[in-house]
Amino acid sequence: MGLLSLGPLSSPVMCTATGGSHSQDAFYIKRAADLADKSAGFTAPHPNFGCVIAVKSGSRVVGEGYLHAQGTKPAELQAVEAAGEYCKGATAYVNMEPGDCHGDSTAVSSFIKGGITRVVVGIRHPLQHLRGSAIRTLRSEGLQVDVLGEDLHGKTIEEALKPCLLVNAPLLYRAACRMPYSVLKYAMTLDGKIAASSGHASWISSRQSRGQVLALRGRSDAIIVGGNTVRKDNPRLTARNGGGHMPLRLVMSQSLDLPEVANLWDVAEVPTIVATQRGARKSFQKLLASKGVEVVEFDILNPRDVTDYLYDRGYLSLFWECGGSLAASAISSSVIHKVYAFVAPKIIGGKNAPSPVGELGMVEMTQALELSDVCYEQIGPDMLISGFLQPVPDLSPSVPLMDETSAIDPSISPYDPSVIFFYKAWDPYGAFSNFSHHPIHVPDDNGDYITWSSVEHYYQAHKFMGMNDSEVGLHIEDIVHAKSPEEAARKGRKLQRQRPDLVRPDWENVKVDIMYKALKYKFSIYPHLNSILLSTAGSVLVEASPHDLFWGGGRDGEGMNYLGRLLMQLRSEFLGEIPSSVSTMVQAESKNEART
């Protein structure tokens, strides 16, 4: 499982594919999918992109690249730069249609400018507002574009299509099923036990298997366990060998009968959410909050509502490491898509020893759930059996695009004309986010312009600006060089939690001004962004983050939506409706909210 960063190749790579043209196409598309997989866990909420460029004869690769994270150089541009002059007349292979919700056409234009004459696409983009757009643009520029399953057919093509689906399974599930991609993992003995009758479970699987689990965690956005796991195992649930990405940890507990001291309550490295029934142990909720643990109440706590909540938070991939009861509930709720079962060559017996999946209500073997696309892999002394409970959605058949549908029925509109929501990559207005990958150039105190990779980089670094501490400069540099806005946010928030003494004392009073300044430079630098913002005149802009109650709109509209307010203020300023020198009400109000 690729988790290491691989930059663009400095020189052409010799790589031979034998057989007919379809065999060559299949070979290089699989290679593009393999490259894309190297960034799994780092790109969310964006797709995993890989690109391979081969000379026209198909006998060798001259350039490769993959998207490391949001804000980093597109895979297509990396490959074009690596290939150099070899691009002219070459074929580019991508596991997924290029797509960027921010109006940035770097990926597509790099093919055109580089002289690529043919592009082979694994799958169309799963997000409706991006689906088919890059393909149409490339074809309009005279490039030949072949899509697997549409323009290319055959057994070898079907085999090449599969890894393209798998490498972006989380986004495909989200687009097709409106839920995060969920994986259930467990380790059991040869006789199907996950613990002894006493409850002791360390260790069933081998060290090698546990290393594999850490890698799987690192590919996920959140890890879910039940209260029983916390009480008995006191886990940390970290992806210790997963690089810079640390998935959030979520505990599901109806009664909140949880220990006051637990490893999961240490949120210095990674945040923890406790999901519980509304009204449960309010005093314990306050205790958790004092430790920095977020508590979310549900009217009825169940796996489906929790996954819906995490879907709203923008998560793509969930990793369930729970006991048998919660596993059975999750399977019954149809939220589990794939299963990883580590089987150790051990027998422990015990009539009351727990099994990995509790009661499902099945009485006949014909009712048993069968896995598809089953794989078997030996991990040290253990056997890893994996397979899908629900097949990966194949969105390759063409479906009417929104603009085509609107042409048929003008009454159909993709947006509410009075309210425009923006949030993540799948949103057509994702460019409005402070996480969009648009570098900004901002003057420092000396009037020299400094380039920041994104608004979020600028915002997080300024939490610590001006503090008289020898460590601050190093921490700011660390944030500045973060490879993506998400990484910059993780670094800034982590430092703020661990070292509140390094946060500038006036931060709550100035953070709105800092954000506004960065947004103003962003929308002044990029004409296409300015045009998008001005095109929303007359509409209310709402940052749709359900969990950010200050910058976002909140889950049920209880948030303050100050990011949306600042953008509306900017819009009015650009339209000349308010003078830029006047301090507007939204900034004054937001400062008051920041203080409270």
C-alpha cells in the first residue's frame, strides 16, 4: 500500500508493455492507478490521481506523477514536466478524468500545451458538476480521448478498469450512495474468536498483521470503535506508520459508561469524538469537553446516523475496529462496504468467547452474506481475507449532465438561486473555501511580498506571528511548508492545542481581520475567482461545514457562517456597493462573537 511521496521523475523511465494496443492501454492505466494509490489517505476529500505518459509507440514511459494532496502540483503536470519534449505526440494515461472544482485548468492545459495527442481515461469523474468536462475540453482541442468501457472494450480493458474503481472507491461510494466508504476490520483465531472467554485479546494477530492494520488506518478519515473496546482495551487508535495523516477517532457509546482516564481522551496528536444518546451523563460530557474531546449527541444512536453525520462533515472513508455487537449493527444498517479479516493460526475455544460479528438474525446458511472480489494474502503467519459486502459503484455509463438536463427542462436548476452553499471538493463553489489551493501574495511589514500556498496556510501561521519565543519561527516555517491546506490546518491546530502559550494573545480579536485580508488578496489575484464571486450577486453565501460553528453554518444552521459573511462583504466591496476603507458590520459582529 503506497503511503510514501514520489515526486516527478527527473528522466524518462523505460517501461515495456507487450501485446496489442489494448494490452498496452490496460498496462499503463493499471500503472496510473498504482501511482494514484500512493497518496491514499492524504488527498481526501479529493480523488487519488495518477498519470503516466508513454511515447506513441507505447514501448516506454517518459513521465509519471501523482497528486500528493490538495494544493500540490497536479499529477498530469508532474508527468508532463518529467517527460519534457517527449510529450509531443505521446499518449497520457490517467486513472480518472482530470477535474478541479476551483476553475483551475492546469491539469488539462498541461496536456494541451505539452503536445499530448491522445489521452486514455480510466473512469469519468464521479462528481456530477465535473463529470465529462475535461473530456469535452480535450476533444474540443483536437486530442483523441478514449474512456475505458466506453471507447475501449474487451477483457483486458475490464481488468484495467477495476483498479481505477478501487483506488477511488471512497469517492465513488460517496457520489453514488451519499455515504462514506466504510471498512470493517477484525482479527480472529482459527476457531472464530476475537478474545478469550475472560475478554483478553492481546495479541491475536502477528506483529506483521498489526503493521498492516496501521497502514489501513492511515488510509482512512476516521476510526470508529464502541464503548466496550475503550473499557477493555484502552486503545490509542493511531496510524503510527501512516506518515503525516492521522485519522480522527470516534467512540460510539449510548450510556457514556466510559472511563474518566483513557488514551483516546488525549487529543494532543489527533482529535476524538464521542457519539452518544441525547442527554446521557451530562456531567461526564463536560469532563470530556474539558479534555478537548468533542461530544455529539444523537436522538437515537445508531451506525447509520453516525455515518450520515460523518458524511455531512465531509469524510470519505471510515474504518470500523469495533466489537461483535457494534459490527453486527453496522452490517445490519448496510453501512459496511468492505471487510478485512485477519485469521491467526491459533485455537482458543470457549463457549462464551466473543466472535467478530454478533447476532444478525439469520437462521439458515442461505441467508449468509457473501463477499465479492475476495482476496487472500498471507501476512506473516496469518491469513488476511478481504472482500466487498457491497460492490464498488461503477459510474462509467454516461448519465445526463446537469447542463444537459437543464436544457431539456429549464425548470431544473442545480442551485437554489437565493442560497449558495460551498464547502469541499465536490461542491461547484469549492473555490470559495479557505482550503482551496490558490497561492496568495501578501506584503509583509517591510512591504516585501511573500507567497503563501493557500489562505489556510496564511491563517494558521498568523496564529503565532509576533510571539517572542525561539520556537515560534520553526513552527511557522513548518506550517508554511505544509504540502496541503489540510496539513497546514492540522499543524496549526495541533500546536494551538499543545502549546497555547505560543498563540498570540490578541488572536481572538484579530483572526477575522486575518482571514478577510487573505480572502481579499485571493479574490483580487485570480480573475476567474473574482468572476465566480461576482456571479453570486443577490445570493446568500453559506459555508456549509456542519461542525464549524464560527466560520461555518453548522449542522442545523446554528453556526455563525462568518466565512460566508466575509465573502459577501468582499463581493459588495468589489461591486462598489461599500467602500473598501469602511469597517463593515460583519467584521465588528464577528469580532464580538470571537470574544464571546
